[in-house]
Amino acid sequence: MKKIIITIDGYSSCGKSTLAKQLARKLDYVYIDSGAMYRAVTLYFLQNRIDWTTTSAVVAALKDIHLEFVPNSLTGMSDMYLNEENVEHMIREMLVAEKVSEVAAVKEVRDFAVAQQVKMGARKGIVMDGRDIGTVVFPHAELKIFMTADITIRVERRFKELYAKNKQISIEEVKQNLELRDYIDANREISPLRKAEDAIILDNSHLNLDDQLELVMQWVEDATMAHSS
């Protein structure tokens, strides 16, 4: 079957990466976590005290950043490596989550990440999730999905995820962080979060993972057939 590009955009904690990983496994596609790339850049900036509001500092720092997805034989997925160091766990910490939207809004950072993402998609057969994948990175992707869910449900999902790692986290902190990220993502000047005109909306507020995957697999089949002729 012909391989296509599948993009999944949407709000934080809608389960974009979960769906993308499921699809990649099911289809034997490559999963590219664009968010991990921005998180890794954010981690580097924090560790090296880079002022991301200063263009010259950002441009200089980006020259010293090498990002790579390396397969993990234990998980069957790929881990994010920053300058040859596995940072998969570090980039999921709250400190990074609190700053990643600010860093991802910087034009030079987005140009840096998008250029790498476009190269990764040259051979097709990929699933990539993020905020601007269907609108900016792959505007001609064969299947575009825009994910959303009720804010209360998203907060609960994110809280469970973070609480497992940090018992000190409060649900109010998580709610404030999500609302702030939503606002920054939707209102930034460069590549704001928005639904591509030809994207299919997936509201998974009341869908379990199996039902969601079954639904999207039908969309994949339809998109593949439509672009095979």
C-alpha cells in the first residue's frame, strides 16, 4: 500500500502523541515527535542559561544543538537525543513544560525545527504530531487530523501523567499551565496553532483509545486510497 504523510495537530494533552505512536506501530510508519524537538531545545536553553528573547543568543545557541531520534529497543519507540545524550525523560519535566511554548514561539527556533522535520518527511510513511504540522511543515500531507478535547478532561489526563512523577504537583498548577500553553500556542505570531482547512477534527473527549484508533485507521485507509490513483 502506498505510504502517506499523516499530521496530527491540536491542543496540549489531547493525546496527540499517543495516537501518533499507535498509528506508527499499526502502519509500520516512522513516528516523529515534533514536540520533543522543541522540548529538547528548551532544555538546552535552560541548562545553558540562553536568553531566548535575544535573537543573537538564540542563533548562536542553535548552532551547538544537534537533535536526533534514536530507536529504543526496550520501548519499541524512538528517544530524543540532544547532542548525543538521551534526554527523553528530562524533556518531560514540568520545568521544561512551563517554558516550551515560549521557546517554540521564537521564529529562529521554529525555522530550525521545521527544516529538520521537512527532511525527515521526504520519504513519506511518517506520522508527526505538533501544533503546525498540517499548516506549515507538511501543508500537502495526505491526511491531516486536528485533535481537541474538553479542557476539564485534558487537565485530568495531564495531572495523572505528571502526578505519577511528582506527587507535589497540584491540579490547579496543571490547569494554569495548560491554559497558558493554549493561549501562547494559539496567539503566537509565528505558526500559531490552528486547524488546517482540510484537516479532520477529532474530539476524543469521550472516546477510548481502541475506538479512536479504529476510527482514524478508517481515515488512513480512505486517504491512502484517494491518493493511490
